[in-house]
Amino acid sequence: MQKLKDKVAFITGAAGGIGLATAKLFLSEGARVIMADSDADKLEDDAAAMEEIKEHGGSFNIVSTDITSQEQVEKTISYIQKKFARIDIAVLNAGVAGANMPLEEYPVDLFDEVMAVNMRGVWLSMRSVIPLMKKQQAGSIILTSSIQGLSALAGTTAYTTSKHALVGMMKGAALELAEFGVRVNTVHPGYVETPMMDAIHSSVMPDAPENFQKALSASVPMKRYAKPEEIARLMLFLASEDSSYSTGSCFLADGGILAALPTS
Ligand SMILES: NC(=O)c1ccc[n+]([C@@H]2O[C@H](COP(=O)([O-])OP(=O)(O)OC[C@H]3O[C@@H](n4cnc5c(N)ncnc54)[C@H](O)[C@@H]3O)[C@@H](O)[C@H]2O)c1
């Protein structure tokens, strides 16, 4: 049985690694998927792969949306409202990494940019889907945070701050929405094989990005990165009735990273 048959699922950052894997899995589970991303060209490229999966009975639409723009977010939500008259699932997943540098050297503009996407953009998106979900008396909202939403890595304070903020945002929204049957949770991936991590490898170790990935992999108790599909399966759990009593919670998929104390 398909777990999301006819459910309307809005996914941001849907042209990226985790977002696309989630869109594909949801489609294969029968959902009507709305893929939103600021990278319109990549969304177009992904459409062919989505067409192949569509045979399972779901549907998909791509919508170019920059989540830092209130106008664009509201336009996309009103498009979904007109087309489907409901939103059952919102995976608010779009994000940017920012830079790796000491706090006192971090450019203020870049800090603002990271917060505009990772924090304010997620808040704007959540704010826009809530009225419809409240009216339906049902919904699941999933925010993609990070292990850096629960712990810090030196040199990435903007990203860490933004991902911690999502935990507070999630908990506040979960309390406001629980009585309306709307659940809100965060997902905290560790290192995942996506374009975002590829860019980080190249920026930290431009001459040998693969060595940086090897070093990071070695630091993970499971000794490897996650595949985007492994995060997508956690998204599916939270989107579906399998998680019907879960709200206000943080869900990790990190290969054991946050369980470990340093050993050397
Ligand atoms: N890859 C990892 O190891 C990892 C680990 C923990 C958390 N995350 C988080 O997972 C989420 C997805 O990351 P990913 O690894 O798939 O990265 P990715 O770079 O492959 O995908 C991110 C997507 O977000 C889109 N995006 C960026 N700014 C946007 C905006 N203003 N409006 C709309 N879309 C925008 C990008 O175009 C891109 O398609 C992010 O929030 C990221 O912080 C990733």
C-alpha cells in the first residue's frame, strides 16, 4: 500500500540532494508533489527523472520559488491552494551552507544571507502553509535542520545558529498547532552525499576535496556519509501516519555522530 496516496506534499529545496530524493520517494508513494526551488533550471532537469517514477500513480509540479521572498512564497502557496485546495505535508528543506571562517571575520552580508534562507525563509514558508493545514485540521510540517542544529562546528556559526533556530521554531509551532491536528518536527542529518557537501569539500580542501570527505567519513561512527535516500526515508516516516503521535521532536539520521565522545 502506498503511504502517501493522494497526499499533497510541498517540498522546498526540491532541486537539491535531499529535497530531490524526498520528492522521488514521495512520488513513488503516490503523493502529489509540488517541488519548489530557486534553481529553476535544475528543477526542469529533474522533471525527466520524476516523469519515470510517476507511473506509480502520483503527480508532480515544479515551481520556481525563492523562499527569501515573502511574495514568491505566498504566490506558490496560493497556486497550490487553487490547484489542490489542500497541503498535507510541507518539507521545508531549502538551505545554504555559508562559509567556514572565524566568527569575527565572517562577512555580515553572508551571515544575513544564511539567516534569510535557513531561518527566515523556513519561517515564511511555514507561516504560509499553516492557515490551510489548520483549516484541514491535519498536516505534517518537517523542517530540515542538521546535526549543527543540536551541536556546533567551529567556523560555521551562521549555519549553526540558523539550524539551532529551527529547533526553537519547530517547538513553538508544534505547541501552537497540536490541537489542530498539525504536527511539526525537525530532521537532523549528519553528512549526506549532496551538492552542498561537494561544495564544502572543495572550499575547505580545493586541491584534494576527496581527502576532506575521507577524513570526515572516518570521523563518523558508521564510517560513511548518508545517501540522500536515507534521509528521504526519515522524511517519509514523519510525513506519513506512521509518525501520527510525533510532534515537537528532533529526529536524527547521523550515523552515530552525536552519540560519540572524542576518543583522541
Ligand atoms: N548535505 C548534508 O550533509 C546536510 C547535512 C545536514 C543538513 N543538511 C540540510 O539539508 C537541506 C538540503 O541540503 P542538501 O544537502 O540537499 O543541499 P543542496 O545544496 O543539494 O540542496 C539545497 C537546495 O536548496 C535550494 N535553495 C537554496 N536557497 C534557496 C532559496 N532561497 N529558495 C529556494 N531554494 C533554495 C538550492 O537551489 C538547492 O537545490 C539543507 O537545509 C541543508 O542545510 C544537509
